Amino acid sequence: MTSQLTPQAAAVAQTAAALMNQRRFPEARRLLAPLARDWPGQADLHFLLGAACAGASEPSAAEAALSDALVIDPEHQRAAVDLARLLSAQGRHAQLLDRTTRAVAVDRPHEALLGEWARALAALGRSDEAVAVRRRAVALNPGKVHPLHNLAATQGDAGLNIDAEDSARAALRLGDRPETWLVLARALQGQNRYDEAENAFAEATARRPAYVAALHDHAQLVWMRTGDVEAATAVLKRMTPPDVEGRPVRLIQARLMQAAGDAEGAYAFLADDIRSEDIAALVLAAQLALAIDPGVALRHAQRATALAPEDPAAERVLIDANLALGLANEALEALADPLRRAPLDQGFIAAQWTAWRLLGDPRADVLYDYPNIISAGMIDAPPGWASLSAYLHDLRTALLRLHGLTAHPLGQSLRHGTQTSANLLRSDDPAICAFPAAIDATVRRYLSFIGSGEDILRSRNTGDYRIQSMWSVRLAPDGFHTNHVHPDGWLSSAFYIETPDDDEAGEHDGWLKFGEPGGPTSPSLAAQRHIRPEPGLLVLFPSYIWHGTTPFRRGARMSIAFDLVPA
């Protein structure tokens, strides 16, 4: 850096670097800003200025300086890493990739830059490319455990559970880390190898007592295998030494109680934690109190948002508490900033609709224009099957092998049923593999049906799509879905493979319903539209529409759900 600078300029730059080592970033920035102006061709100076601005909490100035460094030297690794981290923190993943392309293309890019690229690609749904970047990092760093662990984690997130297992075991041979045991456990669970998964979760917590993520997943797996809260809670007690048990572990137990339908017991269990300043405890307490005492829920939510003004979970429960109390205008006020920051968050859009409906605002009917945004139609049999009934038979058989659990996951909408752990988009079963092709014509007809426009739904319609995620649910008698939306989707779906055949079923038993909010409101708001499921029927709708199902008495219902995003 200093070879082309005057001795005086080099001395100033060295002083600034020393100040940065002492975390005296504003002082370093004041020294570096005039140097960068006087030496516009020095990439290192602009990089240092960008790092100083970032340290001084001036992200716009940091972005400008780091961008200048990359204009001068597009392969500057440290500038690329810092800019990538800055853009990642702002959720600007596509720009991250675009603006650091030259830097990542060198023969040996910085490992941290590869990591930022992998995370950005994953955030954009480009999971195969994210895995490829992680593989490149492993190849460039042979014998290092960290790149192998990251590869395993990325493969697991992508649903490549067999590959994730292989990479995790290779990483464990190089370093016995609890984080890698957790990745291995999740990969084994994704393969329905539940006993082995439980053992791997236990290995993770044996190496790190009170490892909250591993305890959560282990207890959840026991709950899903048994439907027994006591058995799942026993995992927490057995794997957590008494001297390290803390609030995060108690929150897991409260969520288990909530999953079993005991909201009042879970709330009472959290009594001591509610008096704390723990955001997660306050948010959970507010969620539990919504159906018990909305006024209490509002107080918890207000305290949580006062402590963490931009925490999304705290913002959501504050909005929900206002809606539960019938304070629609207050809910809209609480929604203003979250919607500004995340205008495509389908949950915030649904909450806004709920407030509009409570107020009798005509915008509610425009947003939930059911006849023009919901479609229900039969799919065609995919190539290789003579009829739709033959295909549904094979698809049901394949999915039954994946429904090896007993109870629903924590925090999900289904009750009295199971959800597949494996990513169906990664299945090698012929019937499951054929499903995307089987639905394609129906999906494309739907895209044509909704058309283009300026609203939140149609403005995103490019005429093409990508399946973001896909899973299967099997409901038992008395099973149902609570009303919910899919916050990260664009379009959502319900495809029916098996439906109850009950001659004594009541009106709308087991039907799909739309327009009933997911939490209490004052006054209560009933569903506005119902659709009767039947095998082979695919229902498509915007992800921001409240939807759920009504319980049924006999038989079982198996479905596939998936979320679509524009391509």
C-alpha cells in the first residue's frame, strides 16, 4: 500500500491503521478520508476508509469507499469480503454477487468471500450453486475442518442429506466439534434414520452442555416420534446438567407444551422468565397469552418491542395483540415500519388485510379477491403413468414411507398429523420426482389466470416460476391446519393425494378454508371461502392469504404443499 505514497501520506495511513486496531474508527476515518481523495488510484486506501466507516457505523460511506476500492482493483480480496458482508447484512444478496464477481473468480479467493457467496446463493434459492461454492472452498483448503463443516451444513440445508452425512463424517474425522454433530444429526433425520439421529444429537450436547439448537432438535424429534411431551422434556432434563440449565432450555419446554395444546400451562411455566428482559421469552409469553388474555399479550409485546424495536418476532406479536383487542388502527401503525422494511413479507401483508377487514376498509376485498386469485383444478397424469389414479396410488405409496413420525413439528400449523422431514425436491423416488412435471401445466395456467398488474401479487408475475420448497403432510382423524400464511412465499398450494371418505361428515369437515385469521381478533372473523378436497386436486393461491383446514372425523388426508417464487 505505501510504496506509491509519499512518506508523510504513508505515515498517516499507518497511524489510521493503528487507530483501527484500537477500534478508534471515527478517528481513523477522519485521517483516511482526505488521503483517499488525494490518492484516488490507491485501492488499499479506499479499502481502509471503507473498513473505518463500517467500524464507525456509517454503512453508506463504507459501501461507497469499498466500491471505489473494487473499481480500482476488482480482485481486491479484503475489499470484496467487507463489501459482501455489508450487503449481506442488508439482505442485498443479488448485488453482493454482482459486485464481487471478479474477486471471487481469482484462482484462490479469500475463504470468507466464498462463504459470503455461498450464503447469498442459498438466500436466493440457488442451493446447488451454494453447494458448488462450498465444494470449491474445500478443494482450496484440503485437510481443514471448517470448510468441510460448512459444506455439510449447506448440503443439509439444500436437502442433500446423504451428501451432508458424508461431509459431516469427514469433518468429524478432522475435528470433533458439536456443531458438526448437529449437522450430522439433521442429515440422519432427513433420511428417516431416527435412532441414529437421536444418538448424534446426544453427541452434540455431550460435547457442549445446554447446546440449545441441538437440544431443541433432539426434543422435537422425540416429540414427533412419540407425541409425548414428558418423553421430549425428559431429553432436556437428561442432556442438560442442572448447573447450566437456563432460560433457552425452559423456552424449549414451553414450546413443547404449546405444541401439545397446553398454552395456559406453558404460560405459567414461563412465569419467572417473563419478568426478565429476554426478548425470546417475552415474545413467546405474548404469543401464548393471545388466546388467554390479549391485554396481557399486548403488555408483553410492548415490552419486547421497546427492548428490541426492529425485532421481527416482537413486531409480529405486537401487531397480533392489537388485532386480538380489536385495535385495528394501532395494528396498522405498528405495521408501517415492518412493511416498509419487508414489503414482500406475506405475514405482514396478511396482518394488514386483517386490520382492513376489521375496519371495513374496501382494500380488504381488493386484496383478497378470491374468485380472481384462487384456482382449483385437477392435474394431469405425468408421463409414465396411464392414469391419474395410477399415479396417485404410486405417489401415496412413496410418501407413506416418509411419514414415519407420530406428531407435528414445533411451530407448524398442522395438528394431529405428521410432516415429512426430507426435502421432497431431492427425492429419488420416481413418483415424487415426477410431481414437478405433473403440476407444471396447472401452475402455468394459474400464472396466465392471474395475469399481470401493479398489485403485490401480479407485479411479481414473470410468467415463470421456481419451486422454493415442497413437503408432505398426513393428517389423522381430528387433524387440521391452524390458519396461517407462508411468509417467504409468493404462491402457495395444496395438492391432495388421499382424502377422508366419511358419510357422516359435517358441513365443510376436512375442507380447505380461506380468510379466517391465524390469531384471535375482536370481533372474530369467520372464513370467507371453502374448497372441498379430492384426490388429484391442486389448489393455488397467494401466500399472503390466511388459510387452514377444518377437522374431520374418520380416515386420513395426505397432501403435498409447495411454495413458488418468481423465476
